[in-house]
Amino acid sequence: MKFYSSLKEVQEDLSSGQTSVVALVQYYLDRINQHQDLNAFNEVFAEEALRNASFTDQKLANKTAGRLAGMVICIKDNICYKGHQVTASSRILEGFTSVFSATVLKRLLAEDAIIIGRCNCDEFAMGGSNETSYYGPVKNFRDVKRVSGGSSGGAAVAVQADLCLAALGTDTGGSVRQPASFCGVIGLKPTYGRVSRHGIIAYASSFDQVGPITRSVSDAALLMEIMAGNDDYDSTAALNPVPKYTQHLKSTGKRSIAYIKEILDSEGVEQEIKDLMRQKIKQLKADGHTVEPVSFAYLGYVVPTYYVLTTAEASSNLSRYDGVHFGYRSPNATDTETTYIKTRTEGFGEEVKRRIMLGTFVLSSGYYDAYYAKAQKVRRLIKEKTEEILSKYNFILTPTTPTAAFKIGEIVKDPIVMYLEDIFTVQASLAGIPAISLPVGNNAQNLSLGLQLLAPAFAEDKLLEFSEYFLKLASA
């Protein structure tokens, strides 16, 4: 089986009879089996995927197949799929089976996507390296001693290692974009409200968004076209009409791009990433685009603001996991109080407990105004300043991450260092705007480096169009 970089290539071979959906699924299942050491999957739906592939082949023969016929997808293990386990890679949901499917999943299945399995992730999507998972870390396919990124690390590695064609992740503060950067694939975080959150296990409800991880911009555009849109089950889903993203991928005219000058002066950013930024800025200018530096005075505040707010929301969202309603219950409990205490102590990992405690603290009496309320005010300042920049420029260009993929175990024991890995991704999350990570280079160790583009709210069509162009320019 040849390597496919897009669904278009797959469907061309399906049309010509060079392959079948069953053969394609079997190929991916074989690849998954060969690369179990990557620890990308928490569960593989082998029999079901083959059965659905056979149905899709019949639909193709009858010319009744959906737009995603031939697309084999894995889903992050915090996306509910009816009749299947979902654990958010946490012991506390061990053995829990979902009774309904997420809206995004129902929409993809209706177009004949094949779901091949659920992927490992940081526990409850809390982490930037996929090392907090109850099931162990996911390894980077390019260098198995290095992290995959997180929290959607399993999904990114599955696409990177050709274990499937595309994946669904969730992005709270960079959890799609950061692993995409580390793994050399494309990761898109939509505008908040562009995609329904119904059926997604919540981490921070005012931040969480489902996003695609793909090898091509065209696949990301198609997945967005199908997933996006209003949903009666999600009151935060926007009513804005969904453009035909796949019809907006041809570049039309020159653009204006801002880059944050403080980034290129920062000692915390690896020199090779700064060099890559400067190289791409030079290329864009040479091709006739306006690329100018801007100042973003709040860069030092984005990470603390993000972590105060998200941990507060996590403290509330994770209170439902108590050993009484569903999931893990401590066998050592003797009464109601010890059921709560022991279940949560044994069921949650260290990072999740750290964030619950921090969130509970910032919401507590006497500290609410000093931390949570103040962070909300700073979030508004960050949002307004970002929108001000985007009112003058079409896009903002930044690195996706300050470093390339680091070694497993290298920084996981220092939460502050780990949190600072999110410094460039959380701006879009705080502002609620779309952002995409694009694989545009490698460092001297042949590790993937990604650059990120931010766009105004609900401008995914323009973001995807420019991304298609930018990738071609970067490879020229």
C-alpha cells in the first residue's frame, strides 16, 4: 500500500480500482500492530472498522457513498463514541462506556468516515507532552526517545506514523497545534463555537474546541466543512453559516501578516526556530506580501492567565468524577467520605490533581477577586489587543512552540517549564480565534518545526486558503 497524503489521492485510487476501503483499513491495522511501541492507541476497533469498510466499499460500488468514503480516522480518547469506551486516558474513567456519540463524530460517520480507534492523550487533556496519561507516554515516530506533544499526542503520532489518514483532537490551549508541530503534521484549532463540543469530555469549557490533525490542508478543510455548524445540543455553538472551506483553497492576492517582535528577541525560543521564522518572513516579503513586526505587551501574561482560568474551570468540570455515578470506584472505601477521597486520590494522576487544587484555590473565598476575576480582566485585554492587530493585518505569524520535541522525562517534573511550552498557542485560545500549525521545517536533528498562523474569528476559510499557499511557498 502506498503512502497517501490526502483523501483526494485515496479516492482517486478507489475510483480506479487500485485499492479498496477494506484493503486500506487492513493496511492501517497492520501498521498499528507493527508500531505498538509508539503507544498511540488506547483501543483499536479492528473488527468494526473492517466491517464498516466493507459497507463503504458496497456504497462506493452503488455510488451512494459519502464525502469521507476512504478516510480512516482515529479519535482522541476524550471524544464520546456510542457503545465504545472513553477514558480521557484516566484511571478514574476506566471501563466506562459512552451511551451516545459526540456531534462531530455523528457528522463524520454520516459521510462514511471509518473510525479505527481511540488515541492516547494526556489525562483529561491536561499536559503538553502526553506524559500524564494513565496508559503511559506516546513516543514520537521520528525519534522514539522524544515526546509526541500533547495533549492530543496519540492522534498526532497516528497521523505522523501512517497509522491512519487523519485524526480528531481537542485543543484547549494548544493541544492540537503543539503535537502537530512536534510530529510534522497540520493541526487546526477552530474559532470557539465553530464546532460543537457536545460529547467531548470537558477540561475547560470556555476554551475546549475539536480540531482536525491531517497531512493536507484540503483534508482539514473538508473535515471542518462537515463538522462545523450550529448544534441544538451545544448552546455555545455559533449560528454563523459554514462556508464551503474546500472551495476556498486557491490563494487570491497578497496578504498582510504581523509577527510579534518580542518573540524573536526571546531567549526562551530556540535559535533554529527564530531562524526559521526569519527565513519564512523573508520568503513572504519576497513574494509580495506585507510582513511587519508588532508589539504584544501581554506576551508574559498569556500563560498565567490561561492556567488560572482553565484550572478554575477544570476544578468545576472534574467534580463529577466521584466514584458514585460512573467510572472507577476505590475498593478501599468504607463509607461515603472515603469513597470520594480515595476514589479521587487513586483515580486522578498527579497533574490532574495539581490543576484541580490550583483551580479550587483561585475560586476560593478571599482569592477569587485576586486571581480568577483578575485573570478574566486580563483575558479581555489579550483578546482586545489580538483583535486590534487582526483589524490591521490578515494574519499573525508565530512559532507554534518555543522548542522542538524534547526528550521523554526531560521537563515533565517541572510544571512551570512545561506550562511555558504553551506560550505561543494560548493566545488564540484566550482570544477565541482560529489558529493553525503548519509543518514548514526541521532542525539540525531532523525534528519537526512548526509555525502558527492566527486569523480573526470565523475566518477559517481565509486561514485555510493562506495555509495551502504558505505550505507550497515553504517547500519551494
